[in-house]
Amino acid sequence: MAIKLSKDNKKQLIASIKRYFEENMENEIGDLKADLLLDYFLKEFGPIVYNQAISDAAAFFQERAADLDASCYEVEFGYWNSA
């Protein structure tokens, strides 16, 4: 599953890559190179980040679902037993 970005997000990411190169690599790159680098990162690293996010979300929901019995339990036929 390819990661798709909105045009605005892609534009901002390209600007961020260019700024990173200017400030940290003491080198300037153009829009095309930044765009190609972004595409590479999305294809190479995107699936790892995506899969980890899905795994983290699944674990979060499984923990919450496992706790449902304890946190949402009501005693049945408890009217006469409460006296």
C-alpha cells in the first residue's frame, strides 16, 4: 500500500528536506532532488513506520478490550443481595 500525500503536505515536506540540507549538510538541493529523496523515503521507510503504527494501535485497542470485563461489569440480580 503506497503512502499518498496531499499536494500541500508534499510541498511542505520538500521544503523541510531542502531546509535540512541547507542547515545540516551545508549543501543546497533543488525541488527535484528533494522530491526524489522524499519518494525514496516514503517507499523505503514508509511501510516500516506504517506497520509499526498499525501494530501499536492494535495493541492499544487489545489492551482496552481486555479490560472491558473488569471495567464494565455490573453484578446481575444484585437488588436483593445489596440489602
